[in-house]
Amino acid sequence: MSNPARLPLLSVQDLRVAYPAREGGMTEVVRGVSFTLGRERLGIVGESGSGKSQTGRAIVGLTAPGGVVSAAQLRFGDVDLLRCAPEQRQALRGGRIAMVLQDPKYSLNPVMAIGAQIAETLQAHQPCRAAQARRQVLEALAAVGIEDPARVMKLYPHEVSGGMGQRAMIAMMLIASPELLIADEPTSALDVTVQLQVLGILDRLVAERGMGLIFISHDLRLVSSFCDRVLVMYAGRVVEEIAATELHRAQHPYTQGLLNCLPQLGASRHPLPTLDRKPEWAL
Amino acid sequence: MNTQPAPLRQVSQAASSWRAWLMSDRPQSRRQAALGRWYAGWRSFAANRLALVGLGIVGALVLVALLAPLLSPYAPTVGELGQRLLPPSGSHWLGTDDQGRDILSRLIHGSRITLFVVVLVAVLAAPIGLLVGTASGYAGGWVDAVLMRITDIFLAFPRLILALAFVAALGPGIENAVIAIAITSWPPYARIARAETLTIRQADYISAVKLLGASPLRIVLRHVMPLCVPSVIVRVTLDMAGIILTAAGLGFLGLGAQPPMPEWGAMIAAGRAYVLDQWWVAAAPGAAIFIVSLGFNLLGDGLRDALDPKASQ
Amino acid sequence: MQASARFALVIVVTYLGLLAVTFFIGRVIPVDPALAVVGDRAPEHVLQRVREEMGLNLPLPQQFVRYVGRALQGDFGNSVLTSNPVWDDIRKTFPATLELATCGIIIGAGFGVPLGVWAAVRRGGLADHAVRVMALVGYSVPIFWLGLMALVLFYAKLGWVAGPGRIDVAYEFSVQRVTGIMLLDTAMAGEWDAFRSALSHLVLPAALLGYFSLAYISRMTRSFMLNELAQEYIVAARAKGLSETRIIWRHALRNALVPLVTVIALSYAGLLEGSVLTETVFAWPGLGLYITHSLQNADMNAVLGGTIVVGTVFIGLNLLSDALYRVLDPRTRDTRRGTGS
Amino acid sequence: MNPLAFTRRALARAAAAALTAGLAAFVLPAVAATPKDTVVVALAFDDIISLDPAEAFEISAGELMGNAYDRLIRYDVNDPSKLLPDLAKGWKVSDDGKTYSFELKPGLKFASGNPLTAEDVVFSLQRAVLLDKTPAFILTQFGLSKVNVKDKVKQTGPLTLTMETDKPYAPTLVYNCLTANVASIVDKKLLMSKEAVKDGVGDMGYAWLKTNFAGSGPMKIREWRANEIVALERNDNYWGTKAKPARVIYRHIKESATQRLLLQKGDADIARNLTPQDLDALAADNNIQTTATPKGTVYYFSLNQKNPTLAKPEVREAFKWLVDYDAIGKTLIKNIGVVHQNFLPVGLLGASKDNPYKLDVARARALLAKAGVGNGFKVTIDMRTVQPVQGITEAMQQTFKQAGIELEILPGDGKQTLTKYRARTHDIYIGSWGADYWDPHTNADTFARNPNNADDAKSKPLAWRNAWDIPELTRQADAAALERDGAKRARMYQELQAEFRKNSPFVMIYQQTEVAAYRKNLTGLKIGPTSDSTYLFNVSKQ
């Protein structure tokens, strides 16, 4: 729980995201999500289509064209994200709120050298000389644990491994030292060994810089091991909010379902537990 | 566009339930899936007003072509020199040409020729392209090399020149013009088909079919070609305007259509001598060509946006 | 190394193909080439003599061998119609087409790309439809008709531009032709009046050709841009807080350029074939007109020369676009500098 | 590379292009009015293939030859039946009518500065025969050949020469032939200096002269750029009154409409290939005047006698009743031709003016019925896709239909239809024939002579091309060529034409009138009856 003395970093009340349906009308993919966030690690868990990513994007302001975002309240620190001008929204993005996307293979511009892409973020928020920018980029790359930043800087995305790509991505998003980082499945595209390294880096940086983190994932175990607090989403709603340490006490059958699906060492794997979904949960 | 399959009538109560059926994301049968896909395509196509305009124009062309004898006020090839080059008037809505023939009637009958040319060229060129493309794409190796060389040679050859040459060689007559245009316009389709095939070839289900021991021929014809068809169709529709213009160009250069055939290009060619004073003689067929090819373009454009995920989305 | 060898082979084959096709055409056209030389009134014995001189009495295979043999030695003979060596003719006509096509493509790409981008960004909006219609109109108008109309309006009625031909008669002989490209020659000679005259002769046909390639280029730009704008890295770029302008021009278009260069190169090649119709309407002594006229008179030497030039241009531009492709897309450069971690 | 910069560049170029376009649009005036000393002619001259008078035989080339080369004698443009001295001061024919002798004016010079003597004249005539290009027959028909020309054409003094013919031809015929281009006088010294020798045989400068000039006429040919431009320049060494314009420039403009635009804008002083409609329109423009002259060119269509149906005399006549001469004359060929139903164009000796035929479907039907094809038949016609030929053909297609004759039109380019015509594989051919020189024999020779109708005949006149076997007419034509009494000769041609009108498989349609439209500030423009007698050097410009 965040310290009530300080006003929360982010407070979301009854957030809704709707898209026009093929069949006329609108379909809501996020249906009244509410939570507040301090400088802590919040995990959002759910199957694909549960609306967790949409929640994240709505906060950053990257809801795809056509989508309609509404909320009782959506404020970031002292800024009312619902009412502020697009320019301000843009200034926030990457500056104070950053977002790490799932797969570096697609989320990095294939025809731009990595260094240039990182520098770009910096330039967009705190204009500075090329030399200055270069230095900061090198630092940023070093910060995400890349041994020879000078070389990597000049590389193109297709020339680096997924792990390194994702680190570059993180560097790119953190270089303007934001206060809130939204990580949307940041590791699910990477192979397991690399996942941990990247998470480690993420963990360290968030801690060092005292950022708020929203960690979006389908992997409950990962989230629970990594976050302070967990939102479990189903069909666009938050079905349960629970501290990571309390997970085993989860009330909601869906959460329990998710938990049961996690294989436990020693326990027999037969019959394989399956996740059952009840329509009434979605109500 | 009728999306209701006959055998399943009893299912249908209201159109809405139909829509639901068509758009269900858990289709029960292959047919339902296919129809659903078409329906979705149609919806995104219909969402594009310009495309509908195009469809309308093309439809109108077909209609006019069918009803030509009923619609045209005069005979298209009979005129009287005394009546030549009359400006548009009540009796001759679009005026008369240098032979004193009613231009409107000629335009109306000309629509048949235009349609004939467009359809025939498409029917001739597209399959050739498909066959060559898929064959070389699937076979690879020297077959690919040879076929693609040939394609390149045709591409490298100035197109109108080639068409001219063939028309000259085959002799006058619209059919020959069609053949000539077809011969010169298949290479692009081959290229497209080949590109598609190269990607399709890798697909698992192709290897599956292979494992089942299907002959290459069968694979190409049954499994590869059908998948290339949409993109080729789109390309063809987009090219139809080009075809019309090429035909017109040939007619303009005095090849292709034989007088007194009311071929639009030939009509422009004839009207060219009067373009400064009796402007309508050339303007009318010019406008006709313009409208029709615009129609085909809008249609093709819409089709592409609807069928080709790359361009739309 | 080995790749370049294969490439050389490809080129050779293509050329041989061009030769074969041209020869074939020359023989299937029901025109007696000798007749083109001697004309209608020629007594029979003159016609026969010329037929022999042209080797038209030899069996076809033998003719083809002769033909290829001479072509391979770079000897394309004289044009029947102009009595000049074919190369001289091409040295005169090709620059005319080159000048026209180049200005055409500059206009076409210079306006087409931005318009395409605009349309893509405003997808489904008014701008999109406007550009679409404008482009499709470009696809759909018979150029010879539009050309004549443009002449009537801008030359005859308004007098804004000069008429058909490449330069006013007054300057026809004052400027000596080095490159054959009027704008260059006049500029190099410092004859600015002549330059203006050449320019004002060029504007109309160039604008027309430009418009026609613009139509194609803007459409392709649009669809490439739509494709790029849907990519994940655009989302990332937005997440970085970049301005839309930067995202569109620097990220999306920069990627769209990769396929776009090919499109532009190809439509340039198309223009360089020489637009027979435009050249007729504007009395522009270019390659298209030359080839067509030669073809109609079965002047196959000339046709072959022209075809080879067009073919070369086509191949050359393909190479160029491949090269540009490599420059623009790092993924196609086979430098594996990367490391894993 | 910096992508942003790249696109900027693209934009910059766009802007630049737009700017220049705008500039050209507004800053540049339409640069009208050609230089005072230069006459600019808009003409379609894509027919020129050679500048060598011994070879050049095309209409446009003819005009250049007429302006740039001298002959021994010319005919009077205002009265073609009169002969005028050109290089020759005097000429006479021997009593046996077989030896012609000429005396040159003294002190003649070529444009090159070389003196012009009888040696050059002899060389020129011999050269034409020896090269034996297409127009050579105009000289060889008098019995000159590669073998004998060296003794038949002889220099008899520095300024005198003689030419022998094999038969006593009508002198007018011989003289008229010597006014033709092929008898132009070329610069021996210059040509021999350019001679190319291939395996021991010199070409007498042929290869060089194809694209160059070696004459003595009022104008020099400065440059010929095929399908673009021909430039003539005043010849300051000319023996006679110097040419009025310093420069005559022909611009190749194919479209009549375009020619008209150029003329009205003042970018051309003379437009030469205008359609009737454009001429009508120009009549309203008071900066423009027109001049017209009946040419030696007749338009006709002919029935191939190898086709059994077309070979029937009744059918032949029927076709002559199935052309709406009247309507065609009033519309399609208005201003550019007059209906004429004889093979001799008006203006030539003995040309008949009788035009008995008119559109009479009933009569034609009767004739066809008589021939046993009363219920019609299908037949093809080979046609060049040029106006007014195409218009006329389409008009005929309609009138033929009224008599049940289905006419299928096979359009084609000139050379194509011609190839077929010369192979006698056509049904009907529509085309034109222009006099090669100003004498009735030129047309009689081709329309009414067919010495040998076999497929491998040596000469293939129009009569042969339509397989029209006419020994009797051929004899008459030959006799007419030898008749030395002008009046008698005229009568003989009258008879030939009468017979031809009745029975020939040729349906003569009209005689061409060439019209030139020119700007008011020009004077002295006159279209000559033959292609080589339109003298631009007489044109002056205020």
C-alpha cells in the first residue's frame, strides 16, 4: 500500500475503453477499472483479451484510433489526464510516463540505429547537444547492463538478440527518467534465461530511481514474485486486488484457478488442472 | 452481393440473425466460414463510398452494354454526311461525328466493345500470369530462372511498342488487339503470383499436403493458385483502366478496331481532327473512357483495401 | 563474386531475349522492310536489289545469326528512315525523352510522395478521398486528349507556356547541343533566354507526365504508409512522446521509402520508354516516337536500337533501386555485427 | 543517411518543380513572332528518307530538292505547260527527235563555291542512272542504262552537252522529265571528295549525300533532323536573284490542330497539313490567309481483277455508281480536293474534266443483278488510317451497303497496305497517286499501261497491281508517249481517259488541292502543282 500522506502517483477511477464493433455500436474492452498507484510495483494479470494491455495503453494515452476512453478520474500526479491538452499528454509520454512494449523485434524501428532511437527520446523531452545526448545514451545502455555501449549504439535492431533489444528498449524508455513505467509483457517474447536478467535490470532501475511500475503480464507467478500488489483482470473488469504476499489467500475462484494452473514441484500433474470461466464473473 | 446460401434457408428468420450467423466467430461449417469471410470483406468494402461509386459505374457499364440496342436512339454505324459534326442538340444529345453518326448511340454500342476487351484481356492475361508465377515460384530452380527471365524480357520491352508490334503482326481487328494487350500485360501478374507462392510454399499445410503425396501439379492448382487469386484479382481490377487506355491508345494510333466499329479510342482518334472546334466529337468518348476507367479504378482500389490486409488495416 | 557472375549471365540472357523478340517482331510484321527503303514507286528490280542488300532473301535462321552477330559487335546499322547510324539517332532522341521523363518523375515523386503520406495520415478523411480521386483521375484520363486540351488552354488561350517542340525556332541553332538536354545545354552556354524558352516548352508535357506518375506514386505511398503506421514501433515512438510529424516523416515514411524507391524507379523507367502519345501531341522528338515510327515502317535496325536502350534503362534502374534498397534498409546489408546476450 | 533530410529534399524538389512551373507559367511570355529573316513552316515530313536527289522521291523531300537544287530547265509554276531556262541557257532537239543538246549559262557556281560546268551536269545525269535508285526510271525510260549512259549523255564543250534517247519521244515528255528532281545537278568535285569506296566500287558520294547537300539552288540545306527539323539557308553563291528569306525552317508537326495553334500563335508562318475543318476555322482569323493549288495527285480505289467477282465488267461499273462523290466533295475533301473521275489530274496535257458518275444505287443494283451478284457480297478494302482517306472509305462503306455490298475495312499503316497492294493480295485498295513529273505520260504509264501481267513482271504499275491486263490500252499509251504533235497527243490522252473511265477497275474519286495557310505578313507564297515546285525562296516577310 502506498503512503497515504503523499498524493498517489496515479489514480484511476472507473476507467472504461470502448471500440466501435463490426456490428455497429461500441464494445467495451475495459469496463470500469479503478485503482491508485504510489511509487510501488503494481502487477496486472489476466488472460489475453482481459483488457490489461488496454488499461495500460489508456493510461499512457495510446488507445488506438477509434477507441474511446472515459473515466470518473484519471490523474497522474497533479495532471488530469482526461482534460489536459494533447501536447501536454505527448510531453508526459516518455518524459514522466514511459512504456516498455512486448517484443523488441517489432517495437524498435528497424531502419534506425539503436543509439539514435534512444537519443530521440531524450531529445524529445530535454533538448541537449549531440555530444551530451551521446554520453547519456552510453550511460543508459550501460545502466541496462550492456558491456560495450559504444558498439551497440551503432547497431540496428535486427543485429541484436531479443534480450539486448529489450534492454535497449528499456534504456530508451528510461533515459528521460520517468516517474511511472508501464511494462506490457516486457519479457514474454524472450527466452526464459534472458527473462530473468531483464527482470533483474528492470527491478534494479525501478528501485534505484523510485519509479512507479505497472507490470502487465499473463504470468501470475512472475507477477507475484515481482510486484507488491496484484490486480487480477477478467473480461475488462478487476475481479480481485490483492497483495502479492497474500496471493495464496486469494478469494476469487478465477484467481484460484489461475493459481492452480501453476505447476508445483513434487505435486502430481494429473489430472492437469484446467481454468474454468463462469459468465457471471464477467458481470 | 447475395450472401444467403440456398440450402440453409430454414435457419433464416430475420436478416439480423443472418448477420449474426455470418459474423459468428465460431463458424460451424467451412461454408459458413467462407461466407462469413466474404461478408466481412463486403462490409469493409461497402464502408468505402468511393468504391461503391466505382461498383455503380461498372454495373452501369454492364447494363448499358447489355441493353445497347434498346438504349441507343440511332444505329451506331449509319450516318449521313449531310448531318456531320452537329453540335449536341435535342435530336442528338451528344452531337454527331464526322460521318454524321449519332455519337451517343456509338458510345452506347461502344460500351460492348470496351467490356469485351477488358474482360477478355483479364481472362487471358491473369491465368497466364498466375500459371507462370505459381509454377516458377513453386518449382524454383531452373524453371523459376527461365520463366522469370522471360517475364523480365517482356517487362523490359516497351509495352505499347510490343502491343503495336503484335497488332501489326496479327492484323486489324479488335480480337487481335485484345490478344496483343493480353500478351503484353501478363508479366506483372506472374511477378505477384510468384511472390505469393514463395511465401505460401513454406506454409506447413503445403508440406502436409506433400506428405499426403499430392503431385506438384495438384498442389499448385488446388492449394497454391487459389491463394494467389485475390491479390491478382485486385491487381487486375486496378489494371482494367490501364487496359482500356491501352486499347484506346491502339485505336488512337489507328490499330485495333476496324471502322465503323464504335471503339472509343478510335472515336477519339477520329474526333482528334476536330478537337478545337467540334470539341464534342473527341470529348464524348474521352469522357466515356475516363468515367469507365475511373469506375474500375475506384472498384479495384476498394477491393484492395477490403481484400489486401497490407493496404487496408 | 559468384553472385555478380550470375547477374552478368542474367543481363546477357535478357539482352539476347530482347534481340530475339525484336527480330521476331521484325519478321512477323507484314511489312516489306525493303519497301520502306525504296518507296512506292520503285521498279521491281530496284526493290529486289535492296532486298538482297538487306539479306531478306536468306533463310530466317541465317538472318537471325547475322542480326545477332552484328548486334553483338555493337553495330546496329543505319536507320532506313533517317539514313543515320541508329546510335546517332538515339543520341538525338534519347536525351529529349530523358529530359522530359526526368522532369516528369521529379514532379511525380516530389508531389506524389507527400500527397500519399498526407492521404495515409488522414485515412478515410477528406484529404484521403481528395488525393484518391485526384490520383484515380490521373489513372483514367486518356493522356493524348488531356495533352491537347492543355495545349489549347495554356498555350493557345492563356499563352502561359510555349507550344509544341523543344525550343523556339529563334534559338534552334544559337545553342549548340552538347548533352542534347536543352535545359543543360542552354544553361551551360549561359543563354538564359534560350533556357527560359526551353523551360517553357518543357513545362506542359513534363507536368502532364508528372501528373500521371504522381497518380501511381501517391497511391503506392499511401498504402505503404498505412502498412508502416500499423507497426508496433510506431506505438513505441508515440510512447517515447515524439511529435506526430516526427513519427510520420522520420519513422513511418523512412520505412515506407524502402519499397517506395522501387516503385519510383519503375515508373521512371516507364516514362523513359518515351510516351508515344505525349510526344506526338507535343511534337517532342523523343525515343517513343522514334521507335513507333520506325516500327510502323519495319525499320528494324532503329527499333532494335531503341529497344536495347529501353531495356538497358529498365535493367539499370532495377539495379539502381536494388542499390538504394540496400542503402535504405540496413536489414539487407549482410553485416552480422550483432551479438546475443 | 539522414532520412528526414531525404524527405526534406523530396519536398524541396517538389517545391522547386512547382516554382519553376509557376515561373514558366507567369514570368515567361508566350514567345510568339518568329525572327523577321526566317520563315517557319509547320509540315509533316516524316516521309523524308534521303537528301540525295538521285534517290529522294518523297513529297517533302521533293520540296527541299526544288528549293535547293537546280536543273537544266524548270517549268513555269504559273503555267506548267511553259518551260523556263534554269541552268540551261538554250536547248534543242535534233530532227530525228533522238538527240537533245543543252547549253549552260556562263559563270555558274555551286553553293560550295565550285564552278558549275557541263561536266557536273553530265556527271549528275549519269550518276542518277548508275546509282539506279527509285526515281531513276524517269531517265531510264528513255533507253538510258548503266551500260550505255556514259555514251548517251556526253559533254560536248565546257558549257554544252547532249543526251540521246532510244526512240523519238514527244519532246515535251523528255523536257518535262528533265525538270524532275532526279535530273538535279550535283557538285561533282564536292561529291567525289566525299566518295566512299567499298570493295573497289566508288559510291559517287551517295552515302554522304543522303544527309548532306551538294547543290547550287537558291537555298542550301543546312540540317535535317528526322521528324524534328529541316533548316534551309540562303545560298549567297546563287547565280540568280538571291533568296528572300535568310533561313527557312521546317518543323515536323503531325497534328493539324497543333499546326493551326502554332500558326495562330505566330510560332509558325506557314501551316501545310491542315484539315478542312481547321481551314474553315482559320478563314475567320484575319491574321491568316490561304493559298491553294490543284496538285498532280489523284485519289482512287481499285478492284483487284484476280478476284473473280470484281473482275466482272458490270461489277466494276457498279462500284463507280456507288460513291457519293457529291457529299464527299462538299464535306470530307472540302478545301483540299475537287471531285475528279479521270486518271490525269487537271493541269496536265489532255486532262479530261468529264465526271459522269454520281451516286445511283438503283443503277448499281441493276448492274450487280446483271452480273449475277444481285443479292450482294462481302469484300475487303485495305486502307491507310489517314484522313481524308479513312473518312471517304467509311462513307463508301455506307453507300456500298445500300447495294448489298458488305465492305470490311482493313486499316493499316501505309507501308503495310502497300506491301499487300504490290503483292496483289488485296480485294480493294484505296490510295492516291501523284505525278512523278509534269507530263501526262507519268499517270498513263501507271494507270493505263501493263506490258506484262505475269506475277513476275519487271515493272509493276498500278494496272499490274490490280491484275488489269490491257494490251490494247498499253499500245495506245506508248503511242501517245511518242506523239510529237501536242494537239494530237492531247486528243490521244482524251481517248485513253474515256476508255479508262468506262471499263477500268479504277474508281477515281478526287484530285487533291494543296492548301497552305500563312500569316498576313508573308508575301510571295505559291504552292506548286508538283511537290518540287513550291518555292519558299520567293517568300518574304515584313
